[in-house]
Amino acid sequence: MKRALWIALGLAFVSGVATSQELPWPLAAADDEPAPAEADGADAEGGEDAAGEDDEDDAPRWFALRGGSVYQAGAWLEGATVLGKDGRIVAVGTHVVVPADAEVLDVTGYRVYPGLVAFDSRGIVGQQPGDSTDVFGLELNLALATGITTVGAGSQLAKLTWGTLEGHDLGESGLVRIDISQASLRARLREDLARVEAYLRDSKIAAAAKARGEEAKEPDSKFLRGKFAAYRDLLVGTKRALVNADTAGDLRALTRLTLRFGFRAVVKGAVEGWTLPGELGRAGISVVATPRERREPDPDRMAENGWSIENAARLHEHGVEVAILPRSPGISMGGLAGGDLLTFPLEAAFAMRGGLSEDAALEAITIVPARLLGIADRVGTLEVGKDLDAVIVKGDLLHYQTLVEWTVVNGRVAYDKAKDTLLQHVRPRDGEGENLPVPLIWPRRGNAPDSPPRPR
């Protein structure tokens, strides 16, 4: 009897505990009250709002430059429209249909050039662009005011994306630096290249033997690290060599190396390149030239030497790809015009002073440096499939009085002269986009209106 009483009390206690506490899901009782209908409606509305936000995020971002004179590979397309979708060009022409939700920049009466490409730069972007670039920095803003949209920075490449890191980092340039400034360095380089060449040759022989069903031993590849891995990329053609060389002796030594081992090279400098343009052209060497880089000739040497303002023109005439870069690859607020990237187009104008054609000068600051850096499939020209990077000016880009009005990077206006405080006071635009007339201050011209009489 007592035992039955204790069992009854125990069952009552367990039952009370179970009914006084909520069981965790999914052990909750089946007869729990359902959630109120208002809560279901609120969740449904919230789901619809979230779906709408997702649709907005997935919507394409359209941008159009309408009505300008568009420069394309040496020809002008008048009254054309450049249409971009998500930062890429999808149409260029005079009868382009622009979507109703597109952002449109009316550039009627202006010239539209490809965004400028600086082969090298300093202080504009960080050494690791994605991590250390100040996208609100003064140097980056000044570079945009010059029309520069893409820069090389050491071994890295970057877009000048003002205010955002989206699309900023373009990765590595694909250039291998080599030093040929001394005879001992050239001899060591030749030995290293010969070793890699022998490995590639033995690998091909082994692969051919295996294809015939024969047994073949693969050559030892443990040494293909560091510089040897880079030399392999040179010899198979996936990368180019970057060489600093100015004298005719160093340039001639480089031509021998490229002809012997068959790799492509980019020479930075080549001050005396005008003395052997045919040799450089036959060797397939490209040049990053500085037209105003001076080197006085040595009168004790019988051969031609020193600098020449015709350097870029002579190299171009002999089939050498020529990119142009100022003496200083940074941005400076002092010094003479044309000495740094602040007046990048003016350096190309100096090359024209030496005989380079206007089209070649424009290519030297757009498509040629893009090609040498390995990004010509994305930048350098205004073509369908490439990034919508453009610089819009009133008049000739290479004229010393021309100022950039807009710079577009990845289909976004990254610089607007009228909205920026740096240069908006210099020949400002009125409400219709025209430059306002200003008194002629400099240079003085005798026939100019309101100019003071010249002293006699």
C-alpha cells in the first residue's frame, strides 16, 4: 500500500514539472497555439521588401557619354554615344539606344579620349593597392584631374577609383626586372637563361618521347624557383623583361640577349635609343621613353651619343612600341610643367615636338602602356568589351592650355572639374557646359585684345 502511494506521488510530481515548463522545439506540444496572423503578414511584407532590395542590387548599372567626338584608333566618331553596363562598354556609335534608367553625361561639343595609362607611378596608390591606397588622397585626385585612369605601381596595377575600392586592384603587371648594367651581371644572366632553356628543351624531348609510347625521364625541375621561375615565364612568352638602360652599349647588349633567347623586353629610358632604332626594332624591344630626359653628348666619342628630342619619333618609325612617361612618376605641386604626372599629356606633346605623330603620341599614353603592362584587353581604347574609362576635354588633349573636364573610371564619374575645388576657377563652365571667356593674362600676345602695348 505504501509502495503504491509513493509511486502515485512521484507520477504527480513529474507531471507537474512537465506542464509548468515549455518544452524546447521540436519537442513542443502539438496543441501549442499558432502564431498570430498579423505576424505572418509582417513576415511576408518583410520578405517582399528584402526581395525588392535584392532586385535593385542585381539591376545593371547603366552609364552613357552622349553626343561627344569619340577618339577611336586614329579616327573620330562625331556625335557618338558610349554606353556602359556595370563599368564595361557595351556599345559605341551614333545610333545607340540608351536605357531609360541610365546615368547620362551630355558631352556634346567635347572630345572623348580613352583614359590615360601611366606605365609607372609613385605616391598615387599604395604598394598593395587593395590594402593601402587612400582613395580620397590629393595625389589620386590630381592624377584624375590630369586624365589618368590606370597606373602601374612597382609590380602592381591599379585603377584610380575615387572614393571606392571596387575595381581598384588590377593585380600584378607581369614584368620581370633584370639588370644588365654590368658585364658580370650580363654574363650571369646569360648562364641562368641557358640553364632554363636547357630544361625547357629537355622537357619537350621527354614529352615527345612519351607521346610515341617510349619511356622518358623528366628533367629535374627543383631549381625552378625564384628568379628561375621568372626566367621560365620569360622564355615561354607569358611575361616580359623590364630593363633600365640608357646607353647605346647597354641597349645593344640587350638586343643580343633577346635575339639569342627569344624573350620580349621593355626598356625604361633608352635615352640613346635613337642611335640604334633599327636594332631595337628587329629585336622586338619596346621602350618607355621620356622625351625631355637630357644627356649631353660626349665629344670624345666618334659615334652618335647623348639625347635627342627626336628619340621617340625615330624609334616609332623603326617599329618600336613607344610609351611615354615623365621624368618624375609622381605628382608634384612645384617645378616646371611636364616634369611629372601632373601634366602627363604635355610630355606626349614634347614627343610631337620631336616629330612623333599625334596619333602615335596619344597611343603612347593610352594603348601602348596598357599593352606593355598586360592589360590591353581592358583599358587603352574605347571599344566594346573594355572598361569604360574616358577623359573628356574641350579641344585638343595634348594642347598645353587644355584642362580635363571629366574623368570617368569604370563607368563612374571620378572627377568633375566644375565640382572639384582645385581647378574649377580656371576657365569655369557655365550652365550649358561651355567655358566662360576670361581675360588673356599669359602668354602675352601683341595682337590679343586688352593686352598692354609692348615696350619699344
